[in-house]
Amino acid sequence: MSTKKRILFIATEMSPYLELTEFAEIVNKLAIKSNESGLEVRCIMPRFGVINERRHKLHEVVRLSGINVSVDDDDYPLQIKVASLPNARLQVYFLENEDFFKRKQIFHDDEEKWFDDNGLRTIFFCKGALETVKKFGWPPDIIHCSGWMTGLIPTYIKTAYKKEPVFAHSKVVFTIGGNTFEESLGDDFVKKAVINAGIKEKDLEAFKDSNNPSLFRGGAKDADAITFGADEVDSALKTEFTKVKGKKIIPFKGWDSDLTEYLDLYNDLASK
């Protein structure tokens, strides 16, 4: 049996598959650096329609098929595909669903109109990622979430998935990045994000504004450690989370950082 510590990266974006901000390259480098340092690494991200299946050699993981994700009283089938990260011996898993991710745009249509279902897409991705880990039967020691679309995951692990054995010893790192959208995820976002009896609307109070800063705020609030992933982040968030009692905080150290600060953080959390 492997004695390696396990780290799971759950990200909205990751080079070379999708690059919406500069942090996509950081996720790539962190996965490779963690792998080379002796950690057992897996990655999960959405399979947006712009991600080329043939170019990146994605293929379906049959043994993980058959997952249905319930969101807002509807069941959505989850298909999981996998690819090997170029120049690294680690796997990236892509969550696919025809209703939410097949379209050839990310969060806005061709006329730059915000998709009305971006809130549902976010909830589906966060719940789907955790259901995928359950299906793996692969308990991660560290879960590093990055991108606003992962914001619900720390709260879900602390509430809705609190009794799941696979997450019993998981420590969560959450990265606060720069704001990338000004629209709303909808007035009913919090209500829809109540995915089972283990979570209440009051647990999601930090998400009530249903906007970009609130996704970061909610994710950071329930994470075990916080990192800053951009040189320009929301000023209120920076003030709120630069010093938080009981949490390890890693400031942004520039795009040319060797990322040692992250490895030190992972090893510190995994040893507790």
C-alpha cells in the first residue's frame, strides 16, 4: 500500500487545457511540482466544450460511469474523461455533462451575454467533483481548490460531505484570485446550493450576494488554509483574509515564484 500523501487539485482552469487567467499555468506547475516532490496527485476540472478532446487525448473512464448528480430537484448524468498531463505522469479528470458543459463558450455566449444557468453549472461541478472522488475511493490528504467555480467545495466538505469517510482527514486549501465577472449567479443561488439534508441555507450565508467576491469569500471561510493567486484581488477580501486566526495564509509572491511556499503548506497540512 502506498504511503504517499495524496493531493487533489480541483480547478476551474489548468494549462494546457483551459487558460482563462494566469493562474491556469500555476495549477499546472503546482501539480507537476507536487508530483515530483513525492506526493500522489490527481486533478479535476470541468470539460468545457472548448477543450479539444482529440488534441488533448481525452478518453472516457468507463469504471466511473453511471454517476447522476442531483441539483435543484433534477438529476444530471455525469460523464468522466481523463487525460495524462503532458510531460508528467499524472492524470487530469474532466467532468462532462451535455446540459452544462458541451456548449462552445465558457461563461458568456457569443454576444457576451452571461449564461443564466452559471449558478447551476457551478453547483453541479462542485457536487460532481466530490461525487467523483467518492467513486474513486481515493481519500485525499489535501484538496486544493482554485477558481471561483470551486468556491462551494470547502463548505460542502464541512457540511454536506462531513460524514463521508473519503474526506474524513482531508485538509482544504482555497485560492482567492482576481475577480473575473461582474454578473450574478442568481437570487436563488444559495437555495439551489443546498444539495442535501447535511447542509442548510445558513451554512451558505457567505455566498448570499451570489457574485464573484462572495464565491471567493465562501470558499476561503471554510478552508483550512488560504492562498492569494493574483496580484490584484478584491480589496475587501484582501483585508478580510490576510490575517485569519487559525488559518495558514500564503500571500501572492509573483508569477515567477518557484512555488516552494505551496509545497511547504501542503506538507505542513498533511502532517497534522
